[in-house]
Amino acid sequence: MSILTVIKQDQDCAIRILDNCGGNWQSVSKEIAKYRTEREAQAVQREREAAKGLVDMLSKTREIIALCHSGIADPDTSYNNLVKRLGEESGYGNLMATTSRIWAENTPHKGSNFTCGPCQATVDYILKEIDVLLATYNDNRKG
């Protein structure tokens, strides 16, 4: 890395390097090496922080997607026959999407309505992939 590259990337640092050299041009390469090491360490730290943020978001995403497994704890079974008939007539996906839309249109609390999501096989696949990524990240942090 030349002094010109340093000047282009970070003028304040270039001035600091030149000041540290005190007119001794032979020490410029040492100062540039220190600068490069500092910048690389800062880049590694930024990458670690970004990875931590991604892992945190991935963990939260996993929690939300896992809710697809839980379902309703105590569904009202008195509606089973009616819902079954509607599902068979219109298609269960259509029934769920229509119900979600109607709920969204009629709820006084925007965003509190039930939404339809991916099929169970997709949920299982995504959860498995997230678990693998999180385990790999945690293993890498340990070792």
C-alpha cells in the first residue's frame, strides 16, 4: 500500500502517518504497515459485529417461524364440520387466505391479524437450516 493509496482512503490518517515520521521518509513504510494493521483489525471488528447482528436476527426469526409448529392450544372443535366443509368447497389455502384478509380488514388493531404462511415442509426445512447456521456460528465462536 502506497502513501498515495492511504491519502485517497483516509486523509486524516495520512497526515498522522506523515507527522509520526517527522520528516523521516524511511519510516513511512512502517507507519503504513501499522495503518494497514489497524484498518484490518477495524474491518474484522465490523464483520464480527455484523455477524453478531445477523445471528441475533436469525435467532429471532427462528423463534417466529417455530410458532408455526405450535398452533392453537385449545381450538374450538364445535366449528370443525363447518370449517371442513368450507375448506373442501373452496380449498383450505383459499379459506385461510380469505380468513386472514377479512380479519385484517376488520381488526381495530392493525397488524394483529392471523396470517398464512408456508407449508409445514417448508417451515421444517427453514428451521433445520437456521439450526445448522446457528450451530456452525456457535461452534466457530468456541474454537
